[in-house]
Amino acid sequence: MSHKRWIGGFLGWIASQSILGAIAGYVIGSILDMVNEFNGKSVDADETSDWDGDDSRLRQQEGARNSFLFSLMVLASHIIQADGKIMHSEMELVRRLLRQNFGEAAVEQGNEMLLRLFEYRKQKGETAWNAQISEACREMAAHMTQEQRLQLIAFLCEIAKADGCADSNEVQALYTIAVNLSLSADVIDQLLHLGGSNLDDDYAALGITRDATDDEVRKAYKKMALQYHPDRVATLGEDVRAAAEKKFQEINNAKERIFKARKIKS
């Protein structure tokens, strides 16, 4: 699936959502190159049902992709400010994450979105913003598959630990997001340990301990591999799938180190 922009003007299901739609109107409506490809006309996801065959399917996939990426930016802005301040180093790390996973076009657009999101949060105030984030997550949970939500939270965990360790405020914000996305808070602990430096991290990444049996190790790996398999987010675009492949490789690396330590045959 080809995409001229990192996030296009057609936001799929977000267009009909009260909270995310309002945020998108404020943020994307002011950004150059974010104009709607339909001559400024907003297109709801329901309208695609009138289109023919592959065209309808591709437009629905485009809307789902754009909705996913915009949701990522909204939640990324929340994690960046979880400790009450915006650090230049954190912004640079997010820019690097966008560049590595989505390409150079994502850096400029993503940076502008973050700045507008910070403005929006300031205008709303902390109480209203936090309430909106919780509601926005529930909207995401209603429209994204579990695998898409897991990939979303995986990106957020990368942001939180990009400077070497996740701040306690960031971790608490991640827990709250996970719960409102209808995911287990345990997912956060697993993802924060993924890519760690020792076997304890590897076990924690698979959601088990050193006391687990070989069979439990195999089952834990299989479950996680199925949940984070890149094919399950392929419709969101090649860049999202490529990012998922990196995460999948980290899961496999953790499994291989545990298997080697236990002398388990793959």
C-alpha cells in the first residue's frame, strides 16, 4: 500500500469520534500538507461502503492507518509530558524514533503535531486533558484490533525508555493508557523489559520468571509471538509493519537467549 504522506487528510473512524475528532480538528486542521485529499471534504468511514471493490478496501485501510498514526502522536505527546515538563532530549528521541520507523517525512509532520498537541493540552488544562486521554483511549479500543493496540503501546514504551530508563510518572501514564485501551497492565512491564541486557529482562519480557518450566517458556513465547507478529498490522502500511518486525525480532532474541541458557532445542 502506497502513501504519499505519513499521515494523510483522511482519518477514517476518528472523523466520527467526539474526543479524537475534536483533537484532530485542532491539530491537523492547522498544519500545511495535512489537507484532505477530497478537496477539503470530510469523509466518514461509512461513506466508503458505497465505493467499489478494491477502492473501498484501500480507503478503509488508509483511514485505519491514519487513525492509528494520529492516535500514536496524541498518546506520545501525553507520555512526553508525563513528568510535567517537555525535555529537548525527549523531543529529539521522538524525532529519531519517527525517522527510524517512518522516514524523514514523519519527522516534520510529527514534530508539528506534537507542538500543536502541547498547545491543546495547555488550553484545556490538566484535568480536562487527562479525562480526554482516557476517553480517547476507550475510542481507540473500540475501533482497533488487539494487535494494533499492542503495537501502539509498544511505540509508547519505546518513547518512555528511549533515554535509558522509564520515569515513574511515565510508567504510571503507560499503565493508565493500557487499561483504557482494554489491555493488561502486565503488557507494559513486558515491553519495558524487552531488549534488556540480561536473562532476567528476557524472562520478564515474556511475562514469566526463571522458575517457569520449559513448557511454560515455550507457551509464553508462542503467545507473545502471535500477538506481535508483523503480519497482524500489515494493513497499516509497510513502515508500521517494518517497525513491528523490529519488535518481533527483539521477542525472538529474548526467546533464543532463554532457550540457549536452558539448552532447549528450537
